Amino acid sequence: MQKIKEMKKHLLKAYLIILTLGLTISSCEDYLDVAPEAVITENEVFGNFTRYQGFVEDMYQSIPDWTRGRYNIANWNWSNDIVTTQTQYFNWMAEVGNYWKWTNNTYCNFLGTTVERRNNIGNEAGKPRNRPGHWLNGWRAIREANIAIENIDMMQGTEEERNLILGQAYFFRAFFHFQILISWGGVPYVDKVFAADDKLDWPRLSYLETAIRVNEDLEIAAGLLPASWDETVTGQATLGGNKGRVDKGACYAYIAKNWLYAASPLMNGMETGDYTSYNTELAQKAAIAFDKLLKLADQGYYGLYSWADYRKNFWTVTKESLIGKEWIWGYPYYRASNNSNGEMMLAKLGGNGHGYGAPTLELINKFGMANGLPIDEPDSGYDPADPWANRDPRFDYSIIVDGEQIVFYTTNYPSDTYAQFYSNGRHRSDAVTGFGQKKFMAPGNNKLDRTYWRKGNTCFAYAYMRLAHAYLMYAEAANEAYGGPNGKAPGAISAVEAVNIVRARAGVPPVDARFLTSKEKFRDVIRNEIGVETCLESHQWYDYRRWYIAHLMENRTKTRLDYDKNHTYFTPVVERTILFDQSKHYWLPFQRTEAALYSGYYQNPGW
């Protein structure tokens, strides 16, 4: 969302009404001590669209901004895709199996905080730990969504305004339940406003039962919301500032993603005992919903950036909005407020270094060759003596290799101009794997160049869902639901066509025929393609879990590449091994005090 300042003056009323609706124990004396001008009635908050929307806007603020999680990239990828050298952050805790860390660590985006998080221009206010998380802020936003739904009859306005309020509220109730669901598993589906004296005894639902409730709400939201706010009468008042608001495409995207997750092997295994297969009926539902989203793209509501503009998905040096045509859904994005921080940089370039996330060889090896073939194919052209030559262009975009220029606008630091990632090289202490990453970094965004750093214009972001990712998830669903790479939802493109659309943007040739001989072979292609296109965007931890492959040793190793300055040898060495107990680590644990509240709200296995 670019700007919502026009609604901020109403947020104080929103917070106050939450308190007045949620707390019923204030004394008469306390009430009489309140100045008359401080009393805010429900009619004032919910009486017309502008004030009601001010209340709804607070739900957007509860969406965790992964780029604001402390120590940035090092702390949003928790699979075997990066290595960080620090032991106090969640990336490390996930590596050693300490998932309890989420309960007392606001540096990652699970716990969160319910105090005010941003000032009126979108910058963080107060302590840097005051960031939203999926747990505390998710439940808070679910309560707000229920309040918004229950009070809709108080609003005096048009049918369109009513639909916009309700559509957002139903979406957010579903979205925040979904974000909790994919990390903790099934939970009670809260669809009412609890009073202080209500008995909390709702049992946990199964994963599938929760997912069904999520999509019931998303279907309602999709029927109420427009494809674009700019096309509504109401949206004309905020024309130019409507990017990022919930719309029909976001609803279709999460209907589809929710069904795809529910269809995946982990979730299917929980229902049937078969952890090797997808639920084809749910995969069909996912493919059909993704197709509705892709048809909106065909109509021009979304689109893939050209390869020349690919960086607009991730960073800017001009203060432009990063909510572009490929952005389907994400957190509220405030231009020029998400400056790339020093923790993302190599220490020698002026960064803190200790938060750096060095890509592993496991991630590097996902990238194929420029001719479209995997590196392990005999005719791919891969040269072990020159291992990063002629690779997929997305490799060159995302990964820094030894000898690559990393300082661009100053000659005052000649020893840092080019990356020295070889063993004992100048920059190896941060790039411990032999590689660096630049997917979210503009050239020159470092404290030595200072060109972009001083201007404060260098911003980075990433969407919760990009159109490219949606194409690939559609391909996954269609492949499983309709029998293979040529399978397709009714009236839609085929699974392989969807993959080839994403590859073509980067100039990568279509999938070779040798990988189109079966559903299982193409499944591996799709999963690898997701890993390449969405690398370093936090999806791998979730994907490896839902695919039920996180416990496999090849997905638990973190490998570095040792080589000398002259590249006369390249030796893979296992740097770390993730501790992953198959009986417990597929789900985060609930906080002990909450899991003990009543028998129907039980702890996850193994915890």
C-alpha cells in the first residue's frame, strides 16, 4: 500500500473501540473520570465508510513485514538455503531444532507485538523490536475483522462501501488464520468477538477443517471485492494510493494457495496416512482458483515484469513503489522506509556482517544452465572447473560470486572492489559458503560507495506472493490434479506452459522433453523452478515442510564450496547439518501456557 495517511487520524478511535468492546471491567468511578471529549461511541467509529475504513486499515498494519525482521535476510530463510554465523537469531535456532525460540524472539516474524508499530509516515516508532508477527498480531487482526463484520449494520453508506468493508474483513480473518495454520497446524477458527466472560473451550480443528473455513471466508471476500479499487466509485477518493489494498486477485491467490497447501503431501498424510501423494481433489480446486487469478493477469490487472525490470520486484533507488504489476499481495509498503540495512552487507563494505546470509551450495546447485538444462545433465555444458559460467540468468541476478565487482562508485577502497570469497579471502568471513547474495541489493548499496546509502532512496521489499510464483504453484497443482505436465484446469494453460512462461521472462529455454515423461519427473522440475525463481524469499522452509521432504538428509545439509584464489580446485564441504526430528519439527510448538488452557487445545506432537 503506498499511502494510507488519510486514514491514520481514525486509527486512535480504532484502538479505543477495540478496548471498549473487549474489556468489560472498568469501574463507574473510572468512567466518570474520563473527560467527555475523550468518549468515542461505536457510531462514531462505524457510522460511515471513512471512519470504518480507518478501523479496517489497522488490519493491514498487522501483516508482518519480513524485510523489517531484525537482521533481515539472515533471519527470514530457515531452510538449508543460507548459512549465518550468529547463534542468537531464529535462522540458527531452526538449524539446531530449537523452535521454542519463536515464543521469546521478536527478531523473527512469528511472535510479534500488539503495541503501536509505525508512525504516520510508515517508519517504525519506538523500540526496533516492536514489529508485527503472525501469532500475536494475527489473533489481534482476527478480532478486528470480527468486530468489523459484526458492526456492519451500523454503517450508513452505499452498497459498494459496505462490500468493501466486509470484503476486507472476511479476507483478513481468513488470511491471518492461514498464516497461523501453515506454521502451527489446525487451530480453532475464531469467527466471533469474544467478551471478557466468554468461556474459551473451542477445540482445535484439523488442518483440513481449518483450511475449509479459511476458504469459506475467502470465497465471500472474492465475491465482495473489486478486481481494482481504482475502478470503484469509492476508490476514486484515494486514486493513486490504492495499490496494495485487498482485491479480488488477492482472494483468488489465497484460495488457491490454501487449497494447494491442504493438498500437499504433509497435509494429505495427516488426513490419510499417505505422505507421498497429493490430494488430487484439493489440487484441482487449487488449479481452478489459480486460473482465475491468471485470467485477471490476462486482462491486465497483473503482469510479469520484463527481465530488464526484474529488479522492480525487489529494490529501487528512486523511491518508486515496489508494489508493481507482479505484486499480488504483501505487507503495507511505505516508499523509502525500508532502506537496506547494514546487516545485509558484507562487514568489509561497512555492514554489521554478523547478520549476513551466505547462500549454500545446495541453493547454488538449483540453478541450471543458460540453455535450460540442470547442471547434472551430461550435455548441459556445466564445467566443474568453471562452475558459475553460463548459468541461468537468475543465478547471475541473485548470487555474488568470487571476483565479482561489489564496490562501484568509489576508488578509495581498492581492496574491496571485487569479491574475495575464496578460502581465507578478505570477504570470506561473512560469505562463509564461498558465495554472497544480492537479490535485494542495488549496486552501490553499501557504506563504502555511499552514493545510494546517503540519499536514503535505496529501498527493498518482497511480496508475500508474486505473479511468477503463482504461475509455478498453478503448475504444481495442475500437474498433480490433471495427470502430468500437459494437465490443465478447464479452459486454462497447461502445467508446462505455466513453467515456461516464467522461464521465458529470464531468457531460459522451455523445459526439455526428457523431463516431461511423467507427473513425478515434472514434479521435480516444478519444485526446482520454485526454488530458483523465489530463492531467498523465505518460501523454502514452508515448501520443504508441506512437501514432506524437510527431514531428508539432502535437505538438511548446508554445504560450502572451498576453492583457492586462482580457482585451481573446488571442494564441497558440509558446513552444517540441520537438526530435524521428523516426529516434531514439521510444526511449531504452541506456547506451553496456551496449550495447557484446556484439553481441546492440545500441544503439537513432540513438544
